[in-house]
Amino acid sequence: MNKLTLLSSLSFLLLSGCISKGVLEKNVKLESGDETVFVFGVQPDNFRISVFPGSVKDGEFKQNPFRTATVYSAASDGYVLGKANAGETLAITNIRFVSAKGNVLGSDFKPCEGTKALVFDVPPGKVIYITDVRYFFSQDDGLNYKYTANLEAAQQYIDSNYPNLKGRLEIWDYRQLPVSESCTTNIYVPSTPHH
């Protein structure tokens, strides 16, 4: 079990009615060898994750301030899928807690000032499973998380729901790297809404 020390702020901006971005359709295909589909298990379903592009410098992840989230979503049947270009470095840089599935307003938690984010590099032309993450609150520690690997369950979910990706899922490495941005100046809405 890991403690997640993050900035918490109540977000008052609606996402123009959108509660997700970058969610993949069930008939998604990898159009070229330059694209990769990534998979996270996310529990419970009233937590949404934002996966943003950035870079690693001097052992720290720096989010690209000019790019929107690659994916911003709650889990569907326990999983969040996104698509990215080969060579990108991505990280979970925002977790939104809402009181109930389907709500838009909630509290955002963001790694800052040395708190670690989950970071992974995107390979070419693969379907990759990163990990399962379970978020929970502790009375003493605030938001916490636990990472566990369950490739078999993720494979079953992909094979049952994404016919064009069937049999392609493989486990992929991630790392936890500190984020150097200030906790006081880096409050934002996780993504620009797109429909």
C-alpha cells in the first residue's frame, strides 16, 4: 500500500457536459505501427484518471503544458483504455474523486512537489496492460492507492469486449517518478472537453 500525497482542490468548472475524453470504441483498431493501446484497471468506479503526455528530465516527470489529456475517464467494467503514439511518455497526473459514478464535479488530486506519478513509455504497435490501481481514502493519510497486476483478468476483458485487439495484450513496465511542479500554482481541470 502506498500513500499518495497530493494537492486536493474542489473543481467548480463543468466539462461542458463531458465526463470523459479519449475513450476507445469497442471496434477500435491499431491503424498503424505508430499507435499503441494502453490499459489500466481502475477501482472504484467513482475515480477518474487523467493520463497526460510529458517528458522525463533528471529523474522527474514534467507534464507538457501545451497538450491535453490523452485519456480522462472513469473505468468501464473496471478498465480504462487509451491510445497514444509510439515514443510518447505518459503519466497519471490527475485523479478526480466524485461522490457517485456519472457526477462531473469532484475533488482533484495531483502529484506535486516530489510526490510520485505512475509513468510509462509508449512502444510502437502494441496493446499494453500497465497495472490495476485501487484508490481509497484513509482517515490519517488522505488519498492512498495500491497497484496490483492481474494480466489474466485484463486479457479476458479485452478479448471479450475489443475483438480487434483480441489476443494481443501484454504486460508493460511502468515506473513511479517524482513530479516537481508546485502544489500551490498547478491547479487545473484535467482535460479540454472534446466530443
